[in-house]
Amino acid sequence: MKNTLHVEVLLKTEKAVDISELEESINLELKKIKPIIPESTHTTFITDGLADCIKSIQICEVENLQEDDNHERMINYELPEGKSLDLDAYTVQIYFYKLDDSGLVDDDTTDESTCKMRRCILPNVDFCGIWDSLVYQEPVKEILLNYAQTGMNFARHNVNTNIISYNRLILLHGLPGTGKTSICKALAQKLSIRLSKQYSFFEFIEINSHNLLSKYFSESGSLVMSMFQQIKNVLEYGDSLVFILIDEVESLTRARDAVLSGTEPSDSIRVVNAVLTQLDNLRKYPNVIFLTTSNVTEAIDSAFTDRADIKMLINPPQEMAIYTILKAAIEELIKVGLIINVEKNDKFDRLPNSNAEEIEDKSTTQKLYEISKESVGLSGRVLKKITFIAHSIFIRKPQCDGVHQFLCALQKAIKYQKTQDAGINKVK
Ligand SMILES: Nc1ncnc2c1ncn2[C@@H]1O[C@H](COP(=O)(O)OP(=O)(O)OP(=O)(O)O)[C@@H](O)[C@H]1O
């Protein structure tokens, strides 16, 4: 059995295309692209006419069906630098999609002051690129994608949930800024691309449970009911798949506990119960996936969260993932011309050699790897802005002169950030 290479093709919105004809042209194009490297995007094309109807071809992951010694599926990082995949050895799976450009917006069917839900059509321009920008040492993204695809497959085959239990409910928990909300959005986007043949319409709905249960909102139980009615309308609309993101899910469970212990005022009890019952009712629809997040890192024990099929602790990035995040940021600064006078040897390998500590004249790759090790403990959110801090505080010129100067500034920025964080933690 051949391994599968997943390829995503972004279509131009304005152009109507014959997908089977286009699939042939893409297969032709793939034969001409040299080298074929997983996780690379092509925006210029050799085959005539392709540029008229598509924006990009993204070579995604290889689904490796062989197992390693630990009986875990391998992911595709083993391709040596500069080597190309041999297409004949793979089953190429092509997905076509268009992007909705209206963005994630407040729901305008409720009045502005009470609006507690945001929604958008998927795949959406706002969620573009998030999947690729998230880097984890563990195969977090692969596990979630496989899990969600399996859940939807079971649902479409009407597997009896009394015999095999699955709730299509994912719970991601971990420290703030570790990318939980981002993965949820990215997963919804990815699934809307990958499952486009199974469903004709995808929608993403974001509910902030903390806001939902706030005193102000709870004054009107009817608003809660009308919000859930709208969600039900979407779920009942044709062949749709709906993603419901509930951030800070712990506020729901705390509310339930407060209701049970009788510490909530009586009108809040009504609303809390209504929310929980409505959420339970929504779960009966086979075309909904709940994506929930929580900053509570210890075991979350409650009636709602116990229904999660997958509870995953999302850790702050470790050195290899940090290396990839910082590498992407530096390459961006080089690309846009904010780091100049870049020398030929100033390039960063895809992955550093973690055993090369003894080399005296260190390459830019190894220097960045050292900085990455010093950065362990910083959240993904901080790492995303650390190159900006380095530029603004330690370069203080419009352009940085050379990669080495930038790496020195980056190292100082990381020390600076850690001292700042330590100060804040002390005050807390
Ligand atoms: N592992 C990571 N790789 C790349 N970027 C990351 C990573 N973790 C976090 N980020 C970035 O940090 C920012 C914050 O992420 P996000 O809001 O999803 O985190 P969160 O865990 O939901 O935080 P919170 O609990 O505070 O809401 C985003 O820009 C995200 O892309």
C-alpha cells in the first residue's frame, strides 16, 4: 500500500472551473515541479493556463502508513535536505478549495451590546496560514486531524454511539499563549478543505463561555435561547459541517458547580442550566464538532469535559519547535529587507543538529539553535513577538546589518523577556 501525499489547491474565487480537468493539469504540474518537498507552497506554475484559475499549490504532509519501532505512525520529517519526493511512490490526494473573504465577524443578527458569538464561513481568509505557522515538537496537529477525520467518518456511517462512544468534542488545555485557540481555528480550516467532498457548506462559530455566563448577559435567558436557535438553524441547513469553538470552557463547569452547590442567584441558575442543556442538545447533531479550550492545566473533572473524546495538554514549545518559529521570523525579516547584507553562508537548515555542540565556528543554524534552547519556557505567543522586541529594543535602526547582528539582538531580547516575566511573576 502506497503512502499518501496530500496536496491542497487554492482556486481563484472569480473563476468557474471543471474540477476533473483541473485535477489532470495539477497532476501534470506536480510531475514538472522539482523538487517536491512536503510543506512547501508554489505560486508560479509551469503548465499553461493554470495561473488563470488557481492561486497556489501547497504540498502538505505525507501520511506515512509504515509504523516505527514504537508502533507509531511516522510523520514526514525524515526527508533529507534538498531531496525531492518521488511522486510515483505515493498516492497523491488533491483537495480544491476557495477562500471566503468575509472574515470572522460578530454575529449581526443579535444587537451589538449583547452579541456573544462570532461566526464565519470556512475555508476563510482569516484562518489562512495558521496551521502551518503552529509548530509543536509532538505530533499534536497530526493527532487532532486524524481524530477529527475519524469522528466525522464514524458519524457519516451512522455508527451507533451506544455501542461505540464518540462525542466529536475536543478539549485542549494548557498554559496561556500555547496556541490552543489557534489550533482549533486551524483544525476547522483544515477539515473544511479536506472534507470538501463530503459536505457542501462549512461554518465556524466562536462562543466565549465566560461572556456567555456573565451577569449582564444572563439577565436575559431568551438571548441565550435565540443564540442556540440560530446555531440549530445552521446545523439543520443542508449538508453542513459546523465547528463550535468554546474558549475558557472551565467557566461553564465552574458555573455548573456553583449551581449545584446553590451559590448562584436563582435567575443565573436558569440561564446556566439553559446553556448546558442547549449544548447537550447540540451534541446530538452528527454534523457538529466542538472545539473547547481551557487554561486550567491540572486534570479537569466535570460532567461537560468528561465527554471530550480527546483531552490534550498543549505544552509551550521546546527547543526544536522554537527553532522553527524563530527561523521563520528571521527569514521573513530577510525577505522583506529588514535584515540586510545577508551573506551566502547565513542560512538556516530546516532542523539543527542537536549533537553538534562541540563545533567551534558555529553556523547560523547552530547559533539559532543555542538561542532556541535559551528560550525554553517562553510561550508561543511571546516567541511570535520576540523578533519584534529584538528589533525595536536592541537594533533600534530601520534595518539590521547582517544576520549575526540580529542573532545577538535576539539573544538579548530573550534574556530581557525572561527578566520581565520573572518580575511580573514576582508581583503576582
Ligand atoms: N507552538 C506554537 N507555534 C507557533 N505559534 C504559536 C505556538 N503557540 C502559540 N503560538 C502563537 O501565539 C499566539 C497566541 O496563541 P493562542 O491565542 O492560540 O493561544 P491560547 O493557548 O489559546 O492562549 P489563551 O489561553 O491565552 O487564549 C498566536 O499568535 C499563536 O500563533
